[in-house]
Amino acid sequence: MRERVEELLNEALGQKPELFLIDLTISEANQIRIIIDGDKGVTVQDCIDVSRAIEHNLDREEEDFALEVHSAGVTEPLTMVRQYKKNLGRKLKVRTAEETVEGELTLVDDKAVTIQWKAREPKPIGKGKVTVKKEAVIPYNDIVEAKVMITFN
């Protein structure tokens, strides 16, 4: 069944190249769970279209199944370079084995992300603090978890 679902999913995503697969799981009880994302987000209609493309081409008489298609939620960690690219300019919380950094995602390439933030530090000379701009270049291999930070203005 997995091969057929993957084939149908690839066809559905081929119709909408702005969408991409985050995760596909099929349980032993044939519960199919698909998580998609999009370069410009995912609409309810996108989920319906992908669901129909799969559901209408599988035969329940042959094999019973349950199908769930949804978008990667804002609380889900980022897992693909394409997700980082679509979140350029947003605030991220990136955790590595050594530290956690919160700041604006300013650059994404094939090897790493760049995060910038402001911090208050003691003045080099004299009393008081000064605001300094900080930057971290974090390779994907070092990222344990990265999430978009939702801010309300």
C-alpha cells in the first residue's frame, strides 16, 4: 500500500509544485497520515485536494484505510531547508547541543542558517550596558530543533 500512496502523493504534489511533503506515515492498521507544507503556506483547499487525489484512487474494498492530510503547524519544528527559506525574516528559536538561540532568520543556504539578535552587554569601559548586534551561523547538522516564534504586535 505504501508504494501506491507515495505514487498518488507524488502525482498530487506534482500538480501543486509550491507544496512539499514533510512526513508520511502509515500504521499497521492502514492509518495514513500526511503532513505537507508550502512555500507560501498551505490552505485547507490544498489539504482537501491532496486528500482527494489519494482517497479517490485507493480501493476500500481491497484494503480498508483512514486518511489524514494536514499542514505542518506553527508548533512543529522545521525539518527541511525549504521550510527555513520560507521563514526568512521571521523570529526562530534554534536549539543545538550547546545552546539555544532566539533571533531573526536572516540567511539560509544549503549548509547552514544565520540568526541575528540584539543583546544587552556590559560596556567595555565604564559602567552600564550597551546593545550589541549578535549573529550565529548554525549548520543544519548542529540543529537539534528549530521552531518559528509567534509574536503578536
